[in-house]
Amino acid sequence: MATLFTGKILIRNNSDGDEVDTEQELSLRLDNRVLLLYFGAGECPQCQTFAPILKDFFVKLTDEFYVNRASQIALVYISQDQTKEQQDSFLRDMPRKWLFLPFQDELKRDLGRMFAVDHIPMVVVLKPSGEVVTRDAVEEIGRLGPACFWNWQEASEVIDRNFLTAEDFDDLAPRSLTDPIRRLKYKIEKGILRSPTAQDDNISIIELGHTINWTDDLMVSHNS
């Protein structure tokens, strides 16, 4: 999928605005992933409603607080903003792992024509081969949330990887000393809340409860 941006510069939405401009870097960020092209604008009322939903969708698939390993998904923001200032203002609150084109890049217009973009917001979902999975996933993302990614991944024949790539290490530093404990607690609680199956009858919820209490004790101990 990196071939779609060959010869172009993509910018990472981090504080340094790192450029992704070599074939190797593009391949690292885009190959063997489900690729989302988000056509939107910060001043568009419909986009303002959808953007928080898309942000939450992406974060829950890529942030180590929610998942052990980031899902094989990438998102490129194809700005339809009227000014660079509007684009910068919108991206300021969006995930650091998003990528975007320089404001003046004419590829934005070419991509709009290529995928027949006739309204915004619009999210085009692509296979690693460049084939379109979904022409506009806005409604699907709003209705199903992160669950729709697994359907795209299967349809895209993405090769699952059981290891961390260099990109996965970008955000592994804990936000605080108690952050790893909060992540563990979140995942344990999520396991308790899931619907039980016949095989779950012998699972000791009490044992899991002790684990949660243990993490709470650690957090109290740290804060005291």
C-alpha cells in the first residue's frame, strides 16, 4: 500500500512532525496493514461530530492501554481544510500515529478523484494491495466501533504478526509509574465483564478479584 504514496512525504502527527519520506519508512508504516484514508475537515459540522468517534475507534485498536499489541491498521488524514491553520488545529487533538500529507500536496485532490469522494466525512478502507474494502466506512465505524476492523482484516488477508515492529515501540513508555498497573486492571476488568460461556463455569472470579485488589493496593501505596 506504500506505493500509493511513493515519491511523496507523509507527516507523522507527533510533536516533532516527523516526515515519512523513504521507501523503507513508508513500507514500515503502511505495508501489510488495513489502510484508512480519512477525508474530512476541522470546520465541517458533520466531521466535528464524527472525528471523536474515529479517534476513539483508532485509539482502542492501537493504544497499548487497550490492546497488548497494536492492530495492523494505519490512517492517513486527507485534509479538506481550507487553510493550513485549520488543518493543524484539527490534528492537534488527534492520535499521534495518524499520518497526513503536507497541506499544499496536490495528491489530496488526486486521491479525492481516485476514490470518487463526493462528501465529507468519508473513510475509504483499503487492502494492502490497494483494493477497496469499503468505499465509505463512516456509518460502519459509528455503528460497530472497533469490531468492524476484524472484518476488514479478514477480507484484506493481512498476515498476522506475533511480534512488535519498530513502530510498536514508539509509545511503549508508561505515562506514569502507575500506568502499567492501570492497564493490567483495565484488561482484568474487561475479562470479568465479558459474557460467560459454558467453559467459563469453573473460572474463579474471586481469584481475579484478588488480582484487582492487589493492583489497587499498589496504586494506593504509590500515591501515599
